[in-house]
Amino acid sequence: MKPLEKVAKTVFALVCCSTISLSLMSCGAKDTLPEFVKDEMKLVWSDEFDGPSDEPNPEVWDYKEGAHGWGNNELQNYTKDRENSYVTNGTLKIEAKKNEKGKWTSARLFSQYKKSVAYGYIEVRAKVPVDKGCWPAIWMLPESNAYGIWPRSGEIDIMEASANVWGNKVYGTAHCLAGHGGNPIISVGKEMKKIDKKWHTYAVNWTPEGITWYYDGQVLTDYRNPHNAEDDWMAWPFDQPFHFIFNVAMGGNLGGDIDKKLEKCVMEIDYVRVYE
């Protein structure tokens, strides 16, 4: 997803139940955790979305609200209503819905000032919708704008999708000031058949030397810290804590035209886990 007043970007494309051990494997979930994570890292934090209430944990999640387009001409009104975001059967559902007046509501959850990460292997297991006009995203923004407003302080998109733009593909993205102007856009899409009917894991391994994107435990692409001396921050603002954002937008610059028959669009998240 794109924050307010987005200008340009460098893109690196990516193209439920109970816990049974410290590894917190979800029931029925395929183990996609890379071997180096199992061997060299430990689980330090997770949200398994297992209750006890239907509300996302208020100690971790807050809500962005409003219907002002969000800098991308989006059509939804973000709310904190339970009909737009709720926890049931061990998963978080973010549901964009069309009301009786034909207007869209949805939810945008974020963990700023409650849970942030600086480096680690970050994995999210999710079912991602690909309905036309639906724009789901799992992403991260800095806790504070250490280098200035977007895109100076960076953005990490673990996953975003748009059927109108990419079809059955999802993308992972790194945004920074170095992507402004004439720099190339690198795209390596990952096509997924019937993505909305299957669980997949989306992950990044974030270190001081680079960010690597994973899909179901397999490397897709990476972005290396260029170490540009005085202007290092322009290409590498990723040396500060970032918080999580989960949302489903409708329409807008990347969502595109919404299918007129569409009544709702749901992204389901089994867990978010951080290994260090």
C-alpha cells in the first residue's frame, strides 16, 4: 500500500487452530520456514489471532479511520467496526463490504507505538483475495520518520495484490527516496492460481545488509544495502524500527475499477511471526 502523497518508488517485486509447540505451527499448515531460520533464529514474538474475543488484540493493534482517499483515490471508508475486522476460528479477517448505499467500508489495522521490529525474519500466513478492484496489503512503515516524510524514511511491503494490475500475482516492495525520478523499477512477479482459495506464507528476511522476500519459504528476490556513504539513507532508510499495517483498500490508483457484482472482499490472516 501507499501512504499519503506518494511520489515515486523503488520496487522489488515478490512477485487455525491451537499451538502445538514453541514453533507455533498452525493446524493443517505446511511448514514453509526456511532451514536457516530453524537452525539459527528463535521466535521472539507472534500474534496467532486466537482470541479470547473477536476483537484484534488492543495491546497490539489500532485502527486508521476515514474516507479521504488515502493519497491514492481509494473508495473505502476505513472503520474500526467489527463487521470490517474481527477474529474468529483462530484467524483475523479484514473484510471490505459494500453497504446498502453502494459505498465501501473496510479496515486498516496498524501496530505503531505498540509493536515494531528492527531486523529479523518476518512471516505472515494469509489468504489473499484477488477480486477485481480489491487491493489487499501486508506492509510496514517506520515508527518515526527519522529521515523525513515518505518516501525518505522508507516502506516495506511484505505483500500487496491487485487483480486489475497484476492478475493472480502478489508483490513485495521496498520504497525509498532513491526510487524517485529516473531510477529503474525492477519487477519479478509471482503468479498464483486461485490464490484466494489457498493459504500462503509471505515473508521478508531483513538484516542490516539487505531485505529478501520469500513466498512459501522460497526466495523470490532481494534488495541489498548499497552503502552509499553520505547519501546512504536515500537508498537504505531501513535501519530503524518499523510497525505492521494490514488493510484491504478498494479501487483507487492501484485497485482499479471494482467489479460491479462484488459485495465483499476478505483477507484472512492466520498469524504474524517474528524470528531473530
